Amino acid sequence: MSQVYERVALIGLGLIASSMFWAIKRGGLAGEVTGYARTEETRATAREIGLCDRVCDSAAEAVEGADLVVLCVPVGAMERVTEEIAPHLAPGATVSDVGSVKRAVIDAVGPHLPPSVHFIPAHPLAGTEHSGPRSGFAELFDNRWCLIVPVAESDPEAVRRLGQLWSAMGANVDEMDPDHHDLVLAVTSHVPHLIAYTMVGVADDLRRVTDSEVVKYSAAGFRDFTRIAASDPTMWRDVFLNNKDATLEILGRFTEELFALQRAIRTGEGDELFDYFTRTRAIRRSILDAGQDVDAPNFGRGAAR
């Protein structure tokens, strides 16, 4: 692999940014990577573990001279950060992000950027339930998808170059319209997270099942819900507030399906339940065939603890 950018600036140093740094270093994809995090504690941790070639004490300092700036902060913080860095961006630089929603990011970031920079939103579909600078690892993006979501003014060569970086970090790259992205992610990520949070909340509310029983007897299904529901609360709060329409649409459809299943169970419609579960089982097979998970005990996530 060869260098794609001379200097990359990562604004926010959590799971995605730290994994980007290690993936960039693994492939020799940038001459220098600078980083900035809002708290002194996070910056100190980053320096301690060697995260970024240079950790800066302001976002403005981090973006100085960078030809790629990646906003790795919660969606709700994007506008404030953009206003802070805008006067310090180098002409010709590309500004991107890793946010889980795209229309809200475009509306928050785009108006504050100078016309001399390229704005190319993106979203790597990769993550774990862990967060913070210590949580990243170079392999996070391997064989995962990164969706590039260009805006009308995005320069095709700058889009190609950003895609080249994500490919070199191990990701499969595709392009998508922002509104379609938000609908697709509502189905594949946002509503499933909301359901996981709800199911764990139900277990917490159901006092007839004690906390010790919930922990001790967690079968794989509930255990997977808790893994998903352990994700970063700030990020997910911002996702739901900023992808409201698509989330509510998919949630409405989910509620309709749930009512249909309730009726089938209440009336003893065994054939209907069997056919429904057979159809949904086929989707799991498609995910395995696409290489997006492994067919191993405990979902390939190691021994149960």
C-alpha cells in the first residue's frame, strides 16, 4: 500500500478514530496523523498509548495543514466543531465524518465550511460496544462496509481518493444518497439498537425476574441485546434525535409486525409463525453468505463469560 494523504487530522479520539489511526499506520497510508479530543483526560490517554503521531490541544491546531480532516465526534457536536475548525482548514482539504446519520450531518456541517474545501460525508459500518481511545484496533474495518455519501458539490477526484483510503484500511466501499442511507441504517442499525435498549429495559423493570437471574441465566438472545445496548449513550441519543423520520417510519412498521405476531401467538396460528420464522432465517443465511458475520458458536464472539 502507498500513502493516500500527507496529513490526516482526526477530531474526536474514540473507537472509530483510534481504529482509523491504527489502520492508517498498518498500511502506511498517511505521512502524519494528528488528533484532538475535547477532554484533557482523553488527550493524555492518547499520548500515553501512542495514538496519533501528534495529539493537539485544540481542534484548530490539529487541522492546520491537513489534507484530510475526519470528524469523529457525536452527531450533536458536529456543527460546533465545524465552526471551530472552519477558519483553519487548508484550501483543497477534504472534510469528512463517520456519523451514523447523514442528512443531519450535511445540514449541520456543510453551511459552515469554506468553499475552498471538499465536503464528503462517510459512514463506516463497523463498531463494537466499547468506546474511548483504548478501544480501537487496526482490523475493525476489515471486510466491513464504508458508505461514502457525496453532496452535490463533492469533487469526483476527492471522492475517489477518500474511497481509496477506506479501501486501503480494509473496508468495502460503496456510495449512497443521504436520505436513502438514513432509511437503510434505520432498518439495519438504529431501530435494532432501540429494540435492544427496550428489551434490556424491560428486563430491568420486570422485578419478578431478579437482577441475578437476568445475569446468571442470560441465553444468547438476551446476551446479544445487552451487548448492543452497552453502546455509547451519547452517540445513540444523537442518532435518534437526528434520524427521527426514518427511525419513526421503521419503528411503526416494526410495531405492525409485532401486533401481527402477537395475534398469531394468541390464536395459535402455528403455520403462520413457522412461515414467518423461515423467511427471517433466510436473511441470516444471506448475511453469512455476504461475509458480514461468522457461523460459529456464540456468533463467533468467543467463549461466553
